[in-house]
Amino acid sequence: MIRYALSCAVLALAAPAAAQSVAITNARLVIGDGSAPIDGGTVVIQGGRVTAAGKGVAVPAGIEVVDAGGNYVTPGIVAGFTRIGIVEVDAVDQTNDSGANGSPFHAAIDIAPAVNPRTSAITLNRAEGITRAIVAPEARGSIFAGRGAVIRLAVAGDPVSAPRAFQFMEYGESGAGAAGGSRPAALAAFRNALAQARDYARAPAAYPDNGRDALLNRADAAALQGVVMGREPLLIHVERASDMLALIALRKDYPLLKMVFVGAAEGWMVASELAAAKVPVIASALDDLPESFEKLAATQSNVGRMRAAGVLVGIGTINDNDARQARQEKQYAGNLVALTKVTGATGLDWNAAFAAITSKPAEAIGMAGEIGSLRPGRRGDVVIWSGDPLELSSVATKVYIDGVNQTLHTRQAELLKRYRQPQEGALPKAYER
């Protein structure tokens, strides 16, 4: 068993080939921006980025050509909200860096140094076509959790493609608990933090050291500068419709805030207000039960209704096995397509559903110019599929990240090969009669 474990470790650590120039032709090409698939399409990757994608694209001389055989070719999936790479086993503290119960720091916490590219969740999700993930810390002892990152699920290289990409905070029931027991307390804490972060931005040297005269310590105030000045998105976990309206109202005093709502189970009830305020949403696609008092109006039609009202909506997995199962976003998007066939329900057409797991999460956090689509200039994150990527029976047959062809090998695949046709041999038997 030790020899086998070591062989898997070597496979996981093996470096892939260097970034290559490649043209993928004869594709059912999906740009990922909500437009329809293009039959007979071609995508060209050079220098780690997409240089051309569409119908009738010329293939540069001298580069590798991969015939997709008419199969779907898409941008890599962008997991809209996860904790991939910072948790291995939830209940084992030594492997869980999502939150810090005893830390005096909150907004200042930066999860980027904790991302472990060898965690099993990265290997498994990459094999299912996930190429980037939005990774957030977990709030402990404050409404603010800290600064999240966008990671790449590549075999080798720096896993963090955008450190300190956003700040994350809790509102609603969770925020109330962290702030002392009520929503008004959470709102007061939020307002105070914004005010003190603005004070710090105006005169850093004059800010009180160690929080002696401030509820927000110097490090947290410094970390919130980008939020209060509108340079850094603020992702807020909020579910109840009235809570969303309370947060939108803050824009009167802090017009530069770039808020992104996460979860948003009751978003459909205030969809017109979200659209008017231009607040993007990274929603939990399949919330349809009132599992808490802030989700009493949950419905699977939530995403479809918000999009119909003009809200920018992507799909995430907050509190939904978010450290491991980003791959389920494909199924969630497919279910939203199926909803269009249910009388009285509101879902998404296929093109919009696929955009909800690629370009829309990227756009929500201000990274649509880098990831999430096959428009020229974007990162060369490309997946070739065996069939419709929103069908559970389809698998990724090739995955490129930054133009590098990735191994799709997993330990689970090795175990399947071993036990699909078990034979007598040196391996120990599980049971003896």
C-alpha cells in the first residue's frame, strides 16, 4: 500500500509539458459568454492565451492541431464560490485553514499562502473540467472573513492566479451571530468598519495603533481600504430579501462599494432592485426549501427570475460541500436548463446556463478580461468534452490551463482499475470467511 501511495504522489507531482501553441479544430465551440455553440469552430491558444476562436479561424503554421471530432469545446469552468485548496478534512484542524477562531485579525486574513495545490479536491475537480475557482475564507468571530483569491487547478506552478481578489463577509443570520446577536448589530459593525477603513485610507499614519481607540485594528482597516475605495469587490453572504435591500441602501453613504451577493436565496423577490443597483449575484442554484428563516421564499426559479430581471448571475456552492464539490456546478446548470421545461418554473436556456458557470462568476468579481470565456486575450483554459458538458454522462477528455495540457489522472481512477475486475494475487483480501 505504501508503494502504491508513493506512486500516486509521484504522478500528482509530475510537471506537465510546457505551455504549448495548439489549435483545437472541428469543435462544437462554446465561447462561454452566453452565445450559442458554433459548429465547426476552432480555438487557437498561443503563449498561454486564446488568440482566436470562432468559425473559419485560420490555424497558424507550425502549431499542434487537435481534432475535437465535433465534440463540445468550452472554456474551463470557473467555480463561483468555493473553499477548494484551503480545506482537506473539515474536522481535522491541522488541514483546515478556512477560518481562525482565536485570531485578532479578520479582514486582514489573506488565504492565498494557505492554498495547497496537492489537495485531493483540486485533482478531482480539474478532471471534471474545473480550471479556476473563487476561494473564500470563512468568518470566525467577526462579520469579516478576510481576503479571498482566484486559484488555478493546474498540476504544476503557482496555484494562486489572483491573490487578494476580494473581501468576504457574512450578513443575515450568520453575520448577526458574529456581531453579537442581531442584524442591527451587524449593520452597525459594517458601517463602523467602512468609516474606519476610510479614515485609514485618508491618513494611515494617524490611525490608532492596535485598535486602542478603534474597533477595527490597523491591519483590518488597511485590508478594507480597497473595499471602501471601490478597488476591491466585497462578496457578502446574504440570503433574505430585506437584508439585500438594507445592504443596497448603504450605497447612499458609500457609493464606491462593489458589492457581490453570495447565496441570495430570496434574490428573486428584489430582482428589480438588484438590477437597478447593478449588484452581481453568485447564487446557490438549487436552494428550494426553507431550511432557515432567511430562506423562507427559496425557489429553484430564483436564478432564472433574477436573470430575467437583468441581474448578472453566476453559480456558486457556498455551504454546499464547498471545499470539494465544485464539479456539481455542471449538474446545477443542467438542472436550470431542465427547469425551462417545467410549467410555471423559470430556468435558463443552455447558453445562459453555461455562462453562469464560466464567464458570469468571472465578471462578478471583475476578472472577465482574464478568465471565463474563449474571447481573444483570455487565459488558455479550454476543455474538450465527450458530450454535452451539462449532462452527467459526459466527461472531460482534455483540459488545458494557461495553454498547458493537464493530466486527468486521479487516485480514484486507479482504484477503479484495480477493483473493477479483482483477481487473486498479492493484494490483501478485505474479508475472509
